[in-house]
Amino acid sequence: MKSFLKVLLTGVHVTIVLSLLMFITTLLMLVLGYSIDFAPTIFGLPLFTVEVYENRFAIEARLMGLALFFMIGVIAHLVVQYFLRYKKASVQ
């Protein structure tokens, strides 16, 4: 149960970090004077929407994007744990 909660918390942490990174990148684009309208999709569902124009910006997170960020965190945690266990077993 303890490891399950650790995996879930890692997924939540990665979701928060990637969302903040997206926010900071958008602010940086605004300061540097870029104008973009960006909305990537996967399976026809938008992940997020970023709009940067002259003196305003808008960021909209979508459920598919948050779910993808969460799954990236969970998978990364499980892969790291697998390789740490593999390394520990090969040393002994």
C-alpha cells in the first residue's frame, strides 16, 4: 500500500512540475515577444492550449493532458524502481 501511494504521489508531482514548466515557458514567450497559438492533440483530444499574443497570454489545461502528464510520472517512477532493483540484484 505504501509503494502504491508513492507511485501515485510521483505521478501527481510530475503533473504539477510539467504544468508549472508549461506556465513558466508561456510567460517567457510573452516577455520575449513571441506570438503563438498552440494546441497539440493526441487521439483527437487536445492536451492543452497555449495562446500568446502582444501583451496577454492564456493557458488551458485539458483532462487528456493532465492524464498524460500523470501517466508519464507513474511510468517513469516504475522504470526507475525496476532498474534500481535490477542493479541491486546484479551486485549481490
